Amino acid sequence: MTLRAFRLLLGTAALTSSACLVACGESAPETPVELPPIVGTAELPLAFRNDGNAGSGALRIEASTAELRVNGQPVYTGLARGVVADSEHTAEGLTQLLAAVRAAPASQQANITLAGMVPYETAVRVIQTLNTAGYHNIAFAVRAPGSPLTSSGWMTLSNVQTAPATGPVTFATGTRPWSDFTARWADMYDACRAGNYIDCDGSPRVPSVGGEVQLTLWSRGQGLQMRFNQLNAPEAEAPVGQVAMIEGVPSAAAPVEEGPPPDTNGVFSFRYEEATRTETTPAGAVQAHSAISETARPVCGAAACPTLVEADGNTPMMRVLSFIGATFPNGAMAPNLALRLPE
């Protein structure tokens, strides 16, 4: 039998099978009808990072306080305040969500559209699930502060990962020296004091030396905290003893000059309103005017900062995304981002 004849035979068999389904009263499987959106534009989180790309053919996840979907199809319904049952939590993420993501067509990016009041724990476990399925390029649907309620954009982030509830975090990409922060500490202090701040750490007289810098963005209630921490600092050298003057008598330890210990972190705290603060220009245009952006810019504006996000599980995700967007607004380098699972 020739190849052409074999293909004709297969085509005839397929047509016969379809005719049999109709004749026997059965119908061929139908493509599921995509449901209307469950999150309106007015419900999206506000963020100054909003000029990203939605991507072509991206996996789509929607989450409201009552339902969670993948590509327009329900996975979890009847949620209470956006909380997914503990029985769904595993080390790989959310069980049914993982099955739905793996069954969907593969893509290079996942787009997440969530209502601002969806809790942090639900959002971070969605990302944990996506990481398990191989997704690390993630875009969040957001709205620019001061923009019309019908206008939306995307906060697009690469290399997004989750971190355990406790312990150190290893980032997928490079580190930054601690001196990158200490060299600009005074500038950041001035920028912090120009905004709606709670507290701003002044630069120390004796900054610690060596190691690497890691930024932690911490959110609780109406408070936002930006912490620059020194990691992997070199061990301090022990004081050298004096030479023994008499044989058999041990030397005394060299006198150590008392003074304040070097600072190993700088903390800048703001009220939540600062994350979405705008100003109107004389021409009537609305533009970003956040001290959070100005404080982070000297260190994280032109080079990626290893950044750990921490929040209570019930913190609305809009506060977390607004904080990230203010720290890394449009034009700033995207961070190397890790979101810590809540305890």
C-alpha cells in the first residue's frame, strides 16, 4: 500500500467514526466556552510599574475573592475572601491548580489578573504552583495610579520565585555587593525624609564592610518597610595580644576601643499611601510622586536588586503589588524577586 493510499484510508476512518457518533446519538467533545471575566478593571491593584507586555499566548489565571480560573475555566469556586482550603496546599503548590496548569497549552509566560483584595497567601501559592509547572516569567494586571478606571497595564517580571517560610533565600541570578548600598545610604535617607515616612535610618558613622546586599520589602497593615540587609559579611578579626615581657607570663589582650557596632542594615518605613502617591503638573498631567521610588532608585534603579517579599497571609495583594511597583517603577530595572510563603 502506498503512503498516499494509507493517508486516504485514515481520513476515511476518521469520517466514518464521526458519522457513527452522530448516528448513534453521541456528540464529539466540544471546546469549553470561556466564561466572562471575574475581575473588573476598577478592582485591579494600583502600581507605578505598569508598562509591561501581556505576551502572546500566555497562560491566563484569574482570581477574585470567590473564584479562581485558568484560561477562563473555573478551578476553585465558592472561596471565602479568596482563601483556598489548606487541604489543597502542598510543597508543589495548589493541587487542582497544578493539574489545570499542566493540562493547559504550554507558554513562556503566565498572566495573573487578580482582585486587589485577594490575600497574599493565595497569590504566593499560585506563584509556587506556576514555578512547579515551569513558569517564572509572570505578569500581573495592574492599573496606573490616577488613571481612568477603564485603563489597565501589566507589571511584567522575570525569574519570579517563591521562598520557604523561614531560612535564607538563594536567588536564581546574581548578587550585589553591600557597598552598593552603603555608598548611597545618605542619598536614600534624604529621599525617604521627603515623603510620607514613618521612620528613616540615617547612614552610620562606621558602616560595616564586605558581604552582599539583599532588599526585603515587608508589608503589614498600613505600614510598608524597605530593609537593606548585609549578608555573608566577612568574620571580624580577633584582637591581637601583646608580646609577653616576662618568660612564662602570658601576654595580655590588646585593649579594644569601645564604640557602636557597625550597622548591618538600613531600614526605611512608609505609610501605604506613599506607594500610590501622585502629583498633578501645571499642565494638568498626573504623574508618579512617590518617595519610595526615590529612596530605592540610587541602588535599584539601574541594576537588579535581589529582593525578598514578606507579608502576613491575609494582607491584601494590592498592597504588596503597589509596594513592588513603587520600589521598581516604570524605567527602573526589574528586581530578582522571591516571595516568601507565610508561616
